[in-house]
Amino acid sequence: MGKIISLNNRIRTILFLGVFYLASSAFNLVMAQEDHWNTLGMVTVEKKFDPDFGIEIIKPNVSPIAMQLAGKEIEVTGYYIALTGKTAQSHFMLSRYTQSMCFFCGKTGPETAMQVFMANDVKVAYTEEKITVKGILSINPKSDSGLLYTLTQAKLIK
């Protein structure tokens, strides 16, 4: 009887480890394909008056889950927002939403945009279609004058 119980415990352990492995593999696959805007959107904001700027400013509080992406290579799809009048740029803004809905138009929060610096100063032509870039994410929740998110060493995926 003791051998049967021991065998059942081993089978349960093997089944548990197998299910755990499959679940973690599925989770990693989902994370690799995840829309990172959802994770980056895990931000609360507080509005407060800033005497240096003389206006009310938004202070973002980035969630610990979003902070885990800092320093990691991520892939993000969004809309190209030109920073100059040039038709192709190696430094531009990427927005989760179209330009008419972008952060600087006042319709969304700071978590919906990031500046992008392309690797090797590769220039990306302006388009109104969504683009996908991959690069290293930096998170800067302390700056009042910069963007919350920056993608460096970026490469155009599509």
C-alpha cells in the first residue's frame, strides 16, 4: 500500500511539473507576442501645480509590472509622430494612437507615447500607417519635461 501511495505522489508531482512547464511556456509565448502598450499603460497619474512651470502638470506613477520592462528589448506597434518637418527621421515619437489622439493633443496620458532612437541613425520614412519597432526600453517617471518612455537601439520590424 505504501508503494502505491508513493507512486501516486510521484505521478502527481510529474503531472504538476508538466502542467507548470506547459503553462510557463504558454505564458512566455504570450509575453513575447503581447501588445506592450497594455503593460506600459499600467500607470496612474496625479495632477499637481508646478511653480517652476507655472501650470498644473501630470506626474505619472508607473506600476511595478510596467517597470519590469525597463532595460528589456521590446517590440511595439504604433503611429509615427514626426518631430521635425523632414520626411524621414532616426528620432521620432511613436504613439499608441493616431496623431489626432496623441498625448500632446491632450486626449490621452503620457503612457501612450514614447520617443524612439533608431540604431545606427537609420532613418524611417514618415507614414500614416502603423509601424512596428523593436528596441531597448527606458522608463523615466521622474522627468517633468521628457517623455515617460524611450526606445533606443531600435530597428524597424514593419
